[in-house]
Amino acid sequence: MGLFSKLFRRGPKPQIAESERVTGPLAVSRDYYIVASVELGNTTTKCILTATDLKEGVTYLIHKEVRMTRDVRPPRSGEEVFGKTVWGVELTRDSVAEMVADTLKSAVKNANIKIDDVHFVVRSTGVTAGFASPEEVGEMIKALADGCLKAGVPPNRMTAAMSKEQIPEPFREHSLIDKVYFDGAVTGVKPPAGKEVVANEMEGELVMAGIKVGAKSTKVDFRNPCMAIDYGTTLAGRITNDELPYADTIGNLCGLAGAIMDAIARGCGEIDEEIGCALDLPSDVEPDVGEKARELAEEAHEYIDIREIPANRERFGTVPVNPKAAKKAGLKLLGCDVGENGSDLSRLTEIGREAYEEGGYELLFGVLDWTATLIAKRLIETALDLDLIDENTAIGITGRAGTTGKKPELICRMIAEEFGDYWDPEEDLVFVDDGLARGAATMARCMNCLGTPENPLGGNRGGGCILGLRIKHQQEGS
């Protein structure tokens, strides 16, 4: 029996959200609420079509269209570059719009539906590392909107409804807009007040919402208080408390995540040394997560810096941050870096090279899985030290570098062994794929007050629907 089998023979079972699917034409015929999530990230550009049965509150996956962001066309003469991906791919408003339009149109075509069948489109970006300030994210959001318009999406399908008459007729009976209005809170969490504190704030908001809806297919009650961790190319996520009717955001996560795995992966020498990523590696490898893999991962962590972001930093893990605004808003910033703003990523590539030369792809993948596990461990330790989480907090993980390979099993086991006094991994820890896309579908529902009080996403763990409290809160505030 191998080490991995021994390690997990009696280990806790990770709670992994299942992606239920439905065909596009069936979703249309059944009057499901169809949402397109359009995201341009550092590594991939996606359009994910989801369909929500508003009677049951269940969200299905229709189709996922994925392209590599490195394939965005180069800037043309006269175009202004407003930002870059973490790997240096230059972006202009027109080039982003064209990429988004092509991806969205292709997704709709391959789902065998029409653009008019899409009821709402939510736009987001994980590309924040190459921006000069959090405010510059707005230019990217405009470029994403341009792309959606080019694909034929009407403007009113990207903005919140102001009355029931603005909601498509089949869904008006499910809208609570005559009882409550959209006040910025998504799944029972209000955004931080004041200036934007971190460039990927919206990404963290969507990720938390997506994990909340994904967890509905598991036995984990992932409602407030909770901690969401998104292992995209860059780290995103947030931490909430248990205030009612809306929880406060008390912590934000940012920095590097999947980019760390990409740097290690390049050590194999089989992918591009500049823009290659872990997604370029073979997908049918069984990771070797033995002692050598953990040893090399711990060596990698000698260069990985995880802590509360100091007040004097303007970037951490290449992501623009504003610690002073964070302090004023009453929240703390947790960051993950390699050296300073990625300065030691090449050292991780050397560790990846050592792993590949000694044990091939199997050991290399094992190092990736242990590295991700130790990132989760250190983020949780930091949040505990800062009194941001406790035994009542649910923990959710999403993103390519946190949910693939043996990472869920390793993280689940690590939680049991290191934090067993705080959490039962089978009750308090959940893994969700495509958290950001699920969150986009959920945000569309929140913006249009399409709630399911009998199956709530807002409120606290173990509690009921907060509709009554929201009504009272809004009446008192008006």
C-alpha cells in the first residue's frame, strides 16, 4: 500500500460541490433564468452559461467556453495599453472587447441557444496585477462591457432592474423587488465602505457568492461567518462576520496563487518558460504526494510570503492594494507573495525542475498539491492569529490551483490534523469549481431580487431567511 493510500485510508472525505448540467434548449423551454458569466483572467478567458430553476433555487451548468488569455491579439498602432496580465500580456480596450465578444458568441452558439435567450450577463476580471491602481480596474470592466455589446447583449441585461416590469415576464413571480431593493449586498454580505481597498474586490465578492451557491449540493452550510479562498492565477477571497441582516467584510485576500503553481510547473522544461502554465501539463497524471513532494513544497514555501499586508505597501503579490483605506473600512488584508511582488518566482521554477528530474510529472504534481495545501494552512493560521475566523467560520475553496489533483484530499486532511479543535472538515470545509462563474449567476439574482426564501443564501449558518430583517433594515434606513 502506497503512502497516499495509508495517509487517507481513514481520512475525512472532502465535500466537493457537484456541477449538475442541463442542455441549453431544455433550459430555455423550462423558463430557467439563464446567466452568462464573462471573465477575463490572467490565464484563461471564460464564458460560462448557467441556468437557475427559480422554483427550486438550483443552478445548472449549460456550457463552459474557455480560451487562453495569452491569445489576446497584440496592441495595434494608436491603441492605449491600460494594463497587463501577471505574465506581461498587454491589454487594450479594443483587444479585450474582441476577445470577450468572440468567446461569448462561441459559448452561445455551442450551447445551441441564441444571445436573446440569455437573461443577464455579469462581467468580471482576475487581471488586476498589471494595473497601476485599484481604480484602473474600471477600464477593464468597460472593455468587458464593450465586448458584450459587440456580441449583441442589450445594455439592460447588464444592469439591475428598478421594477418588476423590467424583469422578464416568466421570472416576475420570483422577484421580491416589491418588498426589498438591491442595496449592494450580495448573498447577505455588504461590500466594504469607502475607497476600494484591493484591486480584486469584485472578484472576491463573486467568489464568495459562488461558493455559497455551490455548497448547496453538499452538507456544508456555507453561510456567514465564512472564509472564501480563490486559487486563481492571483489569490482572491474575503472573510465575513455574522452580523445581521448583512454580514460585514472583515478581511480580503489578494496576491499570487495559481501563478505560484505555474512557476513550479515551468521547471519541467516542457512548457513555455515565459507564459506557460500548469494547465499546459498533461491532465492524466497521478500525483506522487509522498515525503519528497512535501519536502520540496516546504522548500518552496521558504520563498512564499503569507501575512497581513503592511501599511506601507502599494502592491502585494503584484496586486494593487490600499492598506490605509482598508484600515479605515475596518478590515484587514491578507496577502500571498513570492519574494516581493513575485521577485523569487524563478526560485520556484528551480524547485520544479528538481522535482521533474527526480520523479517526472508524478512528483512535480505532488509538489504542486502540497504547495497549495501549505498555502491554505498558512492563510488559515494568519486569519486565526488576526482573530478574523473562529470555530463557527465555514471555509470554502475554489480556483484551478486549489481544487485539482489531490489538493482537496490533502487540504481536508490538513484541516483535520492541524485545526481539528476548530473545524470538522466534512461539516465546515467545501470545494467548489468555477466559484466565480457561479457567483456571477448569483449576483444576477441578487441584483434583480430573484430570491428563494425557502432555500436562502444570505443569513447565518444554521439560521433562516433574512428577508424580514432586510425589509425592516431598509425601511428604517429610508
